Amino acid sequence: MLLRRQVSEERDEHIDMTPMVDVVFQLMTFMLFSVQMVSEEDVKVPYAHHGVGVEESAATFLTLLKPSAPGAEPKLLIGNGKGDVANLDGARDAVTEGVREGRRKVVLQADGEVPHGEVLRVAGAVSEVEGITLHIGVQEADN
Amino acid sequence: MATWDVFHTQTLEIERSIPLESVREALIQGRLSEEDLIRPARTSDAWVRLMDFPPLLNVKASPKVQASSQATPTPPSLARERQKEEEKGGEGQEESVVALPVLERDDEPAEDSFPPEENQEESVVALPVLEEKGNLRDVLDVGGPDDSAVALPATGEEDEPPDFADWPDDEDDDEASQVALPATSATALPRNEHQDWLPELTSSGANDWGKEEEEDESIAGFTLARGSAETVEELDLAAMVDVAFQLVLFFLVTATTVLYKSLEVPKPNPESPASAATQGRSRSLEELQQDFILVEIDPAGTMKIDQTPVGANMAELVGRLRDTREKTGRKAMLLSADFATPHRNAVLAYDAANEIGLEIAIARPRDPALGAPPPPRKAAQG
């Protein structure tokens, strides 16, 4: 009886490394594009045991750097640790813009050496914007 | 007349409407090989190899076929059939007549080449059994039609075979070269049911033999007439799925939201203390102390609770605030810190108040740059 000849080919038992290489390269590419170099922040916020977490994308950050010299005014930045130097009006406008974009939280990252009155002055200025909640930036305290 | 299409397997070319005799001559001369394929012209029947083509098999077998009934290599199945009949007493021999195709020729009567019909009934003529379906051309070269007692499909021009390249276009000119099988003759050639152009079989014995061959022929035709098996070209998605899952897991593990720790504090009154005092909203320190636990911080960082000094550390501050709350029942803290006191001292007071669940109110200090006497303090309660 004529049957189609069954061809038995030897199976290639080698491990195909191509998918693994693909994965590695994709992960490397993803990390290269997504990594954010975190530098040492110039602002050293006070320690606190209690506090709530605020997402960076959900709040408007203001930074108060300690005075460069005793008696000098602290530097106000629009942003978290870095940004443009601004005055109270600029901070108020930034908070207003943030509220317009849905960011109703204002985190004031004030250095621990900043005078308490300066912090309240900035806080009072941004409090003129309706609908915000004010937060003082702290860092985790060591027990 | 019947013509045929021939497929050259070497050159992958098809020649159409070729008379059978021309095919035979081309096969003898080597222009066609046994592996070439043939089928009826203008049909879509399956291609059959020339070596398996029944009319050519007839020619191939003819040189070795003896005219008498004794000299016949009998096909196995036929031999078995004959043996069975002999065992039965030979009464069925008259029915097991196997004859080869009878050729009708215009110039020569068929009776000249074939035994008389009455003799055919008594003799058994079978095709030779070829051990191999091998070199058909060699078989054809060995002997001519004259050597065989079995009639071959005559060409009428056997002395001068026509040029294969000059196959006639007119079918009417080739009537004499047709393979003609009279209805009275019997042949051992198999009949392929899928090929209605094959000669009919009239002998029951030949039909029995042909059944087995018929199966092989049909299978052979199936395996040889088609090309290679279709290869299923499917895209292997396994690698892509692996990559997708790994990326998903990577995102799940690494996509942690960065949270910044903060203390929520009440918003200071945007109005300046002077304007607030003008509107009559300011309250004296004694009035506020009735509702709030007063925490004062001087520029050096010294703390007082209800004007009583307390250590500027978390544990002592929390203890004193807790005791004061339990004694007085006040559940809110009023922070009155100097303008110049470091921000971390105010945060320490906030943190202590949160430790025991006190509400927080912040008194706005007077800016020393203004130079005016300190107005009555105004508190913002959270």
C-alpha cells in the first residue's frame, strides 16, 4: 500500500534565546527612558512622626529655602525642591493654576531653618485661593 | 479521438492534445520520462505517471506476453484466483478469461493479431507481472508489436514513428492510432474509477484482479498527482506573550506612586492682623486660652505650654499636652510662635498635637520688619 512517506526530522533542541534578548533589551530601553535621576535636595524639611502622603501629581509644590545668610529672606521656589524663584504673587498664581488643573493641595516644602513667620506669610498668601488644603512638608522621623 | 495532456516533470511544461501514439513514441525515444504525467486533454482529471498509465502498461507488457495460454506470468491475484478455481475442479475456468485490449485497425483486421474469440474463452492471457515498475522504455525497446501475440494499440505507422515534436493538431488524422477496446475483449488492466477515460473491463476475473490494483493506483495517483503538503504559516505568539507578561509584571512592581509626607495644617487667615483687629475679629490671649491649649515658642526655640516652660522634645511635649487636655478638657492647641523661630520648632508642635489628636490653631506672628507695635493676636483654627 502506498503511503506518503513520513519524514522524521531531528528536532532542534537548542534554546531559542531571541525572546529573552528581546525582553532584556526592552526592559533596558524602558528603564533608560523612565529613570529619573534624583539629586540631593537642597531643602531639608523638618522631621515628623505623623503625616499624610501626598502625590506629586496631585498637589502644587512650593519650596522655601533657608536664607543664604542670617537675616536674609528665604528663597521661594515654584516646585518641589527646584523651580523658578517667585514672590508671593507668583506663588499665588501657581496655586491658582494648579486648582484650575485639579490640584487642590498645596504642599509647602519649607526648610527647617526657615523662620516660622516666613512660612506663615507664604501660607497666608496662597490661602487666598479658594478650595485648597495646605500641607507642610515633612520627612519621616527616626524613632 | 482521445488526446492527452502531458506534463514534463523535469521542465515543468505541459503539452496539450497529444495523441497517445505520439506519447508512446516520445517515451521510447526518451523525450518523455516515466516520471512525466499524463491526463486526458481538456479535463481536470488527476495526473498519472506515464509508468502507471494503463495504455502504456499494455505496451510495456506486450513483449513478454506469449501468445499461448501456457506462457503467462500470471498476476498474483489472478494466480490465486486460478488456484481457487482449480481446487474447485476447474469448472470455472471458462469464466476466468483475461484478454488484452483489442486494437481496431483500418488496414489490418483485429482478428489477425488476436486469437479467435472462441480461443479466448479457453485460454487465459494475462499481463506479465513486472517485479518493478521500472524502466518502461527498456521494455518497449526490447520487442516490437510483432513479437507479441497480444495486440498492441496500433499506430499504423510503426515503421516510421512520427516526430514527437510534430504532433498533429487535427484529431481526425489520428483515428487509426486510437486505443480501441472492443466490448467483447477482456483485459487485465485496472480501471481507475476516478478516470473515466480508462477502457472498460468486461471480464469478471480481470475485475477481481483490478480491484486490488485499483486501490494502489488510486493511492498512487493521490500521492503523486499533488505537490508538496501545504505548510501552515502561523505566527508564533509565545514570545510576544512572554514579553507582554513580563512588562506587565515589571510595571506592577515598579509603578509605585511617590508620596510626599506632609502635615495638613489650617490655612492662616489671609487678612493681616491689623485689618482683622479693625473688623473686631481679634480675641485677647486670655480669651483664646479658655478654648485652646496655648503653646508659645520664642525665637530661641524655648517652648511654653500655658506659659509654663516645657522641654522642646517630642516626648515631653506630648506628655504635657496630654496632661493639660485631661485636666482642662481643652481639645485644641493654639500655636503662638515668634516670627523668627525656626520652622522645625513649629513642626514639632504640630506633630505633638497630632500625636494626641488635638486640633491645631495657628496665631500669626507680627512681622518685625513692619516695626509697628504688636497688635492683638488672631488665631486660625483648624
